[in-house]
Amino acid sequence: MARRLRFNGTGSGVNGCPAVHEDLDTGEVIIHGPALTDPDDIARLRHLGQDEVPIVVPRELLVDFGPKEVTRVPNVIGLDEFDRLFTQFEHTAWRLETRRRYASDEVTDTYAQFTRGEPVDWDGKDAEWCAERRAQTALGKRFERVRIIDSPPTPGQLYLLDNARRNSSVGEDIRNLSRADAERLQLPEEDFWIFDSRLVVLLNFDDADDLVNVELITEPVEVNRYAQARDAATHYAAPYEEFAARLAAGE
């Protein structure tokens, strides 16, 4: 089975080499770069196995993109602190939604309406949340989301496609991207928010699709990796109205 690799970064500009990848399951680090070829240099290397290839990379590549600790310790924050981020940010709050269902959606009246095939009445739902969104967007702040949709879409994804009407009415920009495109772009599998391109919050779910905790990331190189994913997803995603029309047309 192929490894689940995450691209951590490259220090080489546009030519793609050298670079650091990380195995998401084992934690092993894969580095590629120019091979060391001088026989005199190779002869001075210790413990070099017959099947091993020495490579040469800039020191800053390892400093910037290598792991900073043997065992990563997540910085889990409380939900109250997480909620405050939505009023404390200055410019942009952006989310990638990657899951096929969210258990919290399925206990709502609106989800029940949707599954019965009834038009969903969003008027007056989550009034406090809607008022806060309108207040923040009135200050010139931007809320944006890209939601991944499978082919065929799951019931939960179709529900959120309908929900986009409500979110957009309070000032959010909602876009959709196919799962195939997300995989082609090698987007992260995690749900996350990124605030002002400087804070990332990972939303960690269990196997039952319930939110377990939220994890704050502030390390600049890590934040930059999520910002690159945001830029790619936003570039290729379609406004939800356009995506819904394509689905209805069978495209």
C-alpha cells in the first residue's frame, strides 16, 4: 500500500528539489535532493549501507521543514477560546470542509426537513450565529469556505449544499470542489480554519463524525502549508450555485 505522504516544503524555489515529505502514519521523514557523487566524500561517510544514497540539502531545509520534536504534542484549545477567534480575527477566516458527514448536522430540525424531501426553512435558524456573522462582515471581514463533495455526493454533503443559501445570506463566500480535484491537488484530509494567514485551527473528529477537539497551530512553516492548500482550493473551487447547477445537470 502506498504511503500517505504530506509535503512539508522545499527550499529550492520553483524547481522542486530538494524537499521534505512526512509519512502521516509512521512519522518517518523522506528527503530528496542532489546525490553526493564525489568518491572521496562518499568514502568519508560512516555507516553508509550498500543500498543507501547520500544526498546534499541546505541546512535551512531541515530547520524549516523537518520535525521539531520526536513526538508531536498538539496544542488543544477549549471551544470558548475557539469561538472567540471568530470575532478577534482582523481580515479573513477561511475553512476547508473535507468530511462526508457531520454528526452534529443530523440532529437538527433542518436536516430532518431535508431528509424528508421538504424545502428547508432556514429563516430564524441559529439567529445568534447569523447576527454575529453579519456584524463581523459589516466590519469588512471575510468568511470563506470550500466544501469537498464526492461523486456521487453523500446526503450530508447535499444538505450542506442547501445550507450554503443560509451561510451566503449572512456574508459567507461558499465554494465547492470535487473530491477528485481535492485529491489531485493533494489537499489536506483534515478540516481546518485559517485566520488571517497566521493561525490554523484543526477540527479533529472521531470515527462517528463527532467533533472531538480543536487544535491550534501557530508555527509559521506549518501555517504556510495550510495557506498554500487554501490558495489551491480557492483557485479551483466553484461558487456553490454553479456547483449545484452542474450536479443538477448530471455533470
